[in-house]
Amino acid sequence: MIAIPYLTALTTYFSYGLLFAFGQLRDFFRKFMDWSTSNNLHGYAPICLGLEDFYTRRLYLRIQDCFGRPISSAPDAWFDVVERISNDSNKTLRRTSNMSRCLNLGSYNYLGFAASDEYCTPRAIESLKKYSPSTCSSRVDGGTTVLHNELEKCVANFIGKPAAVVFGMGYVTNSSILPVLMGKKSLIISDSLNHNSIVNGARGSGATIRVFQHNTPAHLEEVLREQIAEGQPRTHRPWKKIMVVVEGIYSMEGDLCKLPEIIAICKKYKTGRGVCELLGVDPADVDIMMGTFTKSFGSCGGYIAGSKELIQYLKYTCPAHLYATSISPPAAEQIISAIKVILGEDGTNRGAQKLARIRENSNFFRSELQKMGFEVLGDNDSPIMPIMLYNPAKIPAFSRECLSQNVAVVTVAFPATPLLLARARICISASHSREDLVKALEVISRVGDLVGIKYFPAEPNKQQPDEDLKKLN
């Protein structure tokens, strides 16, 4: 859990309260100004009533230029950001023809496969010429090519499972699989900070849902023991199924799942284990593994890996497999080629170098941020580094100032995070050079001083980034 300083929490609540008060005042006068020009709906209710879109109108629109920034190049270490202007106080944004070349600290491109690659790109282009951009069909109709079958075998071998099934969208993988596997009289125990796709999938299943404290195996065991003892609501009969669902790396927190401890608890109580990514655990100890192809493979889609019986059952029953268009053939070829690079099957050691570089870059960047006095969440070896901002006024200030110095960052606030826990989410890539990281640290340090988000004292004897760069040279 994040321990928010008392003064920071107080000022953050005060800032939101001030925004709410002024927003209500604006809405009050808006009713009188719009009264004479209001349209008669002839019995139809407006789409949004009262406070339903208050947050969007009075808070989000003020800073919407910090979100959804369009780019006009591949999301590599550096990319082109399209500049936008507004003539109506940020209610609408208009794209211009101007571009800014920015250091990319926002894209999920862990291993650098999102840009042109000497091995992957030519093969993806050839698959485009051979198969076209889309199969225009679901997997059970005419949407299965030899690439899809090869991809599923490749993923199963890569993960260490007997079989796998792939889908065209990572979000849909979770949200459509959970309702197939779980239903009434079943129990889903979910981490409190699981991804929205897991939350929606669990809700859609009709199963009873219980939540345990984020990444806390002791609380998981407490919840599990209590639910097994009580059984189903009202009848108190034993649960038909129990599934524990966690993530491998939490995308908003940057921390790694405590998988070994969770596996031990699940074995103790003989329940199922649903996870997103394997973290130093024997694949045989994980019943169902879900993953996405976006973050490490430079493509799109998701997969489920498990036993042959499970995968066969999903292919017969999962709506995303039966009705949705299959993954694009060039995207499938990109994943296959990226896996071959990672495994060294391309005849080089580039895959091993990428894996070593992402770990080195992540640990270096995290260490330097902490030395500067920033509050950084997450664990070592994680390429996701949330820098806590807290105050709503610091969200646009940090984002805009970084962009003005050619560093593109992603800021995240309510409702994606709790109201008090706004943050800037930094994503590091293997494609970043040490010079790129040093430049980013220099800019973030200056902006941090300007905005006032260095909540801890800087280390007195810390090495300056430019000194590190001189040593490298």
C-alpha cells in the first residue's frame, strides 16, 4: 500500500474540492445562460444528466491535451508527436502539421520490436503480400491460416505449456475467457489492482467475486480460507470452482507478482491459479496462463496457454474464438519472428542482448530517479516506473513541461487510479540507449524541481547523470 504524506493528501483533497466547487458554480450559471437557447427534446431524455459527465466537463477537458496525443511514426525510442491547438479552452483539439521529435517514455515497447527490425519486418511484409492485412473471418470459418497454427505451437513451446489459443486483442482475451471458465456457483478471488479486462471478465461470468489486498499473499490465504469454510451464499454448499486471478507485472504499479508465495497457497488449498505471465515458476504449477503480444513482441493480440483439453474446450466455447475476426496474418508473423529472435533461432544473440538491456536500463533509470528524490513505485527489473504526482494541478504541469523539452510521458489519473494517486507512468525499452536515459533523467529532474514532486530528499553523494555519461565515453 502507498503511504501518502498527510500534507500531500490534504492539499490534494483541497485541490479537488476547489475544482468541484468552481465546477458547480460554472454549472449553476450555465443553466441560466443556456436557458434561452436550450433545445426542446420533445420528451427525449438527454444523454448525460446532472453529475454524470461532471468530471469530464469540468476536470478532464481542462487537461485533455495531456492525453491521447497522436504520433506519426513508429513508437521507437524516439518518435514524432503531432502538435495540437485549441481555440475553445480545450473543449476540442485540432491537429496541426507541426511535429515534435520526442524521447518516448510512454509506449509499451519493452524489447524494442515495435520499430523496424532486420529479422521481423521483412517477414511481416512478406506475410502481408501473401495473406493480406486481414483474414476477414473468424477462426472457425475461414480465418485460420498456417500462420495461426504455427503461432499457437510457437507460443505453447515458448511458454512451456502443451497447447495455446491466440486472439486478436489482449483485452478481449481476459474479458471473454473468464465467463467461459467460470459461472454461477463459482468463486473468483482477484487482486484488488487487476487490469480492467479481468474485472469486466469476472463480472460478466456471473461468479461470486472476492478481492484480496494487492500483492498480499497472507490476505489471499485469509480470504481463501474464509470462503472455503463458508461456501456458497445462502446454501453454504461447496464452490463448484475456485480461481485465483493475478497479473505478472501490474501495469499501473510497476511491481511484480509474488507468484511463488501465491502458488504455494493455491497448492495448499487445491485451487486453480490464473496468471498473466510466468515469473520464475514451473509452468506445471500454473493452470491457465494469459499473455499479451503488445508489450514485448511489437504486435497485437493475446493468448491463453494450458492443457490440451482446456484449449480444445475454449476453441469450442469462447465467443472471441467463434465470432471475432482472427488475428491479422502480418501481426501473427511479427510475433513468430520476435519469439525466434528472443530464443536465438534467427542465428544471432540479439534476443539475449535485448533481455539484458531492458533489465539494465530499467534498474539504472529507477535507481537514478530514487536518488533524485522522486517517489517511484514498482520493483527492480520492472520496466514500468510510476512517478507519484498526487495533486491534480501537477498532472498537466508535469506532462506539458516534459513535452516542451521533447520528452513524451504518460500521465494517469482518476478513474484509472484512485483519486489521490495520480502519477506519471514511465515505460523503459531495450531500444533506449544510455544517452537517451541520461537526457530523460536530466529533463525529469528539472521538471520535478519546477513542479515540486520530489517528495524525498536527494542523496547527497549521488552521481550526476552527465558524469555517468562521461565515464561511458
